[in-house]
Amino acid sequence: MTEPDTTGVLDSVTSPALNEGWIRAVLFDHAIDDWVDLGPDPIRRRHAGQIYADHVGAAYAAWKWLSDRAGADVDIPPADQAVPDALALEIGAGDWTELMAALLTVGRAQAVLFAELAAGGDEAARRAFDRVGRDCAGHAALAFLELRRGTFTDRDRAVAALRRMVPATAALLAGTGADSRWSGRLEPLLAALGWDLTKV
Amino acid sequence: MSTTTINWGDLDVLVDALRAAHPRVDPRALEDAELGALVEGLEGYSASGPAAGPGDYEALRAMWHWGA
């Protein structure tokens, strides 16, 4: 099978939002399947399952949208390729603390990018990405709440994760025009947690 | 009949009131200012209570959507 060529439909926003390495990892390589085991108690297991399902849904929406525009078969995976650092860090979250740190930063970036796609694209883009953007924004809000409460997250490990995730996410958004919107939302939340963005 | 005073000092009470008053609203889609306007429009809301601090809007958004 020939891998779809979607390069003609990617631009500065769609390229990071619809990253094919991330799509392949999530949708075809089962790279986030372990997330469903990360919830530390029953209600958080439910949350983890929902977060997992939303991410698979986002990856499917992204790949369907790209495949439709390229006239390609959605069942054929993208070529195996590197995943940007921020998205790789999110995929690799190994416990509840790391997942919350990832959703606060990387997930929020995805929320901003998908919202931009929904608002700036045609009706098909709005249908495909409006809910996905809200889902990611909801994950980021939950992550903030979990980190603020600190009942099931470890402060030092969260900060350590953010030291990697904040710069990686900024790099992901560089050139998209969405970076200031992302940092404008994230910075006061990190300050509310007592974590200065400039120090993480 | 007594009316419960609602303010930013108790997010659990605030969330319950918002859910009852706006059952179809998706809080994930609301900006902080829009969320604040809904709060201020609640019956029993008291502006003399504590002001929303940094992060309170995001925490409220999460509690409303996730039931967390």
C-alpha cells in the first residue's frame, strides 16, 4: 500500500495540529493505550478513559480530514516518522502526574491549534475540529484542577515534567501564530500554582 | 424560604448553581469573562464575597464539566 501524500494540504497551523507522526502513534501504533491504566482511583480511571477516547477521536478526525483532502484511504497509516518532542512527551506520560502536566501544556496547545482550525477553516473543518478543540481545553482544565489540588499529583515531579514540556510545546507552536494565545492562557495558571513560567 | 448566598469562596456551591441554571452550557467553550458573567447572573450571587483568584475560572470550568 502506498502511504498517502498529504503535504499539499498542510500549512503552519495544520502541520503541528495534524502531525502525522502523532496521528500514526495514537491511531495506528497504540502508543497511548497505556493511558487507560493511569487513573489512581475510580473517578480518575473514568477520566483517563475519557481522555484516551478523546485523543483517539482527535487523531481519527485529523487523519480523516487529511485523507479526505488528499483523496487518500483513511485506513492506510501515515509513513513512520518522528513525533515532535512536545507530542512525544505527552504520549510518553507514564503516570497521573505526568499526564496532567502534559495535558496542561501540550494538551492546551492542541486545544488552541484545533480551535484555530475550526474557526479559520471551512464548514468541514469546523465540524471536524470544534469539538476536538473543546475536548482538549477540557483536559487542560482538569489537569490544572488536579495539579492545584495535589491529592494525586506530586508537585516536584510535575515541575520536572513541565521543565521539559513547556519549552517543547513552545517549539511546537513556533511559527503558528498560536504561541502567544497558548502562553497567555498558561502563564497565569502556572503562576496560580506558584510555578513561574520563566523558571520552568 | 431562604436563599443560599453564592460567591467565589465555595466553588462546589458555585458549580451546583451553574449546573442548575445552565444545564445545556458547555463550560469548556466559555472564556473567563463569559464564565464570570454567568456567575454574576446567578440568583443569590453576592459580589461582596471573595474575588475570583488566578486559576479559579479554570478550576470552575473543570469542576463543572468533569464533575470533579
